[in-house]
Amino acid sequence: IASLKKSARNLRSNTSGSISISVMPALGMEILPLAIKRFHEQYPDILFNVQTKHFEDVPSALFEYEIDIGLAFNPESHAGLECVDIGEGELLCVHAPNTFKGKSKIEAKDLIGHEFISIADSGPLADVVEKELSELQQDLDTRAFVQTYYVARNLVGYGLGLSVIDEFTAGAEGPGVIEATGFEPPMSFSVKGFYLESRPLSVVCQEFLSCFKEVFAELRDRSSL
């Protein structure tokens, strides 16, 4: 009943209604809040409901009508879900200053010999990292396994090794002084929005996704300067 009432509000007007979103924690640190702020300036009557979930929990939230939109890194294709391309991101190595003697880019093999904080089993990005590391001839000196990228970033900040995380978390504020170095070739990933195929997005949801995509592009351009 609540879902039907919300749908009715969203159909009546493109200037009022509500948007329920699930987002990866990394996208919720700066990109999502800025997108909501900008959208709210134009549509002040829109009510937002924001959840943070790992990707494996998002399809069920969509099928149970808990959310309208999911936002995630490298989401796997899923029957019944439609995807919207948001942009591309890059995985970076976060480490103490001068760990790699000022190199602008590193290779996966350069991680050997350093204490490592692993994001194994943390979702689609972990699969990207594991694929690259599987080519190494030597195991890394793993000191901790974590499932959340900002936990890995903060452990690095406290001097407990290095890690490979998404560029958005790498640029977030946290303890300690760290550097972030990219890989050659790059470890890239996609960012997508997705929703139920059987439940097309309302006008307000479509416009918010466009706003989110614009903010995403702007912040990526800023970080590359």
C-alpha cells in the first residue's frame, strides 16, 4: 500500500514525490550527498530515503520494493534488473608516503614485500583485485581482511600496511597521511544505477539519476586535476 501511494505521488507531478536509494558506502561519502543537495535546490519537495548496502543485498531490496534505485560498482547482470551507466572509476593503491619512491604508476608485483590489507570477499571490486593479484608468483603478506573500503583506508592511515581500494574512498578524509597511486595497466571498474525491469523509473527518479551522473563526472574531473 505504501509503495502504491508513493507511486501515485510520483506520477502526479515531477516536482514532488519520493526517491528511495541504496548506495555503496564509497559513493555515499561525497558524490551522493552532493547530488541530493543539488537536486533538492531544484526540487525541494522531494523526500529522500537513503540506504547503504553491499551489492549482494541490493537486488532483494529492489524486488521487495524497499528501494527505487541501486547504485553500485561493477554490478553483475541480474535477471529482472535494468542498468544505467553512470561512469568509470579506478582502483588505487593507498600507502604511506614515499612507499614507492615517487612512482606515478605501479604494477601489481610492486605490492610484494609490503604488509597488505585485503578487501577479498567484499563484492565485485574485490573480484577485480583478486584477478590481478592471481597473476603474481608470490603471495602477499596479508595482515587483515576487511569488507569495507574506508576501513582499509583508515588502517593504512594508522600505518598498518597498504591496500587497493576505489578512488573515491582513497580521496576521502581519514587518519594519517597517505598517498594513492594508480596501476599500469589501470584497474578499472564501472559505476551503474539499476532498477526493476517491471517497475520503470518515475520522472523524479530519472531526473535524479541524471543529476547523480553529472555530479559523478564533475568530481572525477576535479580529482584528476
